[in-house]
Amino acid sequence: MSRENKEENETFIDKYLQNYKLRFDSLHVFLSSQGVYTIITIADFFFNELKKASEKEISFYLFGFTVATRSISDHILHDYHVKYFSNNVIKDRIEPMFIERGKLNIKIFKCDARKYKHKEALRFAKFWDEKINKFKKDRKMKFLKDMRDITVHRKVVTRPHIIIIKNGEMGFGLEKRDSSGKIIFHEPDGIAFCKYCLNEMKKFVDEIKAEF
């Protein structure tokens, strides 16, 4: 990201997050309208706030961090869908002009790539898909997805529960338990966990930008 774009994003975050303190019920809608670099900046904001959050603030900032960080892969997919297909979609008079964020998935992306015979888009889709499959095999990245799903789809996903644990000077830890209460995932250092997940997503974006 250029210095100019970074400063613009930081100003954006100051205005909409630090000053207005978005409510829980509007945060997900807000995030769904942003580009990938803005989402990364938002995830950075929540991560930095988590490092100094009080016990009462942890849930709020962890909520924001989880939704923003996990959505990075979805936003890069959408950004490249617009890059590759916006002209075709406009030409074909499809409404809306491009698929809305949150409604696009890799199957639709591949379908469009085949429809318009876009070899570069097909190569991108394969690259993206392979990376996501690697994330599914990574216990920490899988746990991040579980946290995001329970946060966003609270009415649908009730088990297993994500539990935040206070660890005194260490900050906080995270656990996932099954319906019987058995611990099936334990992360004693919540900050280290969040840093790992965010860095993995950033590397993912950097790899895509370097390749495509």
C-alpha cells in the first residue's frame, strides 16, 4: 500500500471508528462495503486496541477484529472480481453492475471466469482456493473462522461456544468447547493468536498482489 493510501485509510478509520464508535449491529454492514486495504487497516485498528483493552472492552474489540480479519480473503476476492469482470458485466447489462460484497463466492467467481474465458481470472481463482484450503488445515486460522461464524451468525450457530478467559497480566486467552463443555481448542495468549491470524491474512494479500 502506498504511503498516500495508508494515510488516507488512517484518516478514514479515525473518522468512522475512533470518533463515532460504530455499534455492534452496524459494524458488519460497514465492513462489507470496504475495499481490502481499508479492511486491513480496520483489522490493525482493532488489534492495536485489543493490546491495551480493559476486561470490559475485550469483547468489543475482539468482535471487530474477528469480523474484519476473517473477511480479508472475501474482500480480495471481490476486488479481483471487479477488476476482471466489471466491463463484461456492464456490457451484458447485468444488474447490479457487479455482485455485491457478501454475495460473491469462489464458485460464482469461477463460473464468471469460465463464462468470459478469462484465463488470468481462472488462475487467480485456483491460487485463492488453494490458499483458503490451507487455512482450513491451520488450527488457528480455522478457529478464527469459527469465531467469525459464531459472531456473525449468532442465531444460527450456537455450538461450540467461544469463551473469552481473563488471564491477568497476560491479557486474555481463548477456548472453544463442544456442547458437553469439553475443551477442544485452547489458546492461552489471545494477542499472539490475533497477531498470527492477521499476519497470515496480510501475507495472503501480498502474495496475490505480487502474483496478479
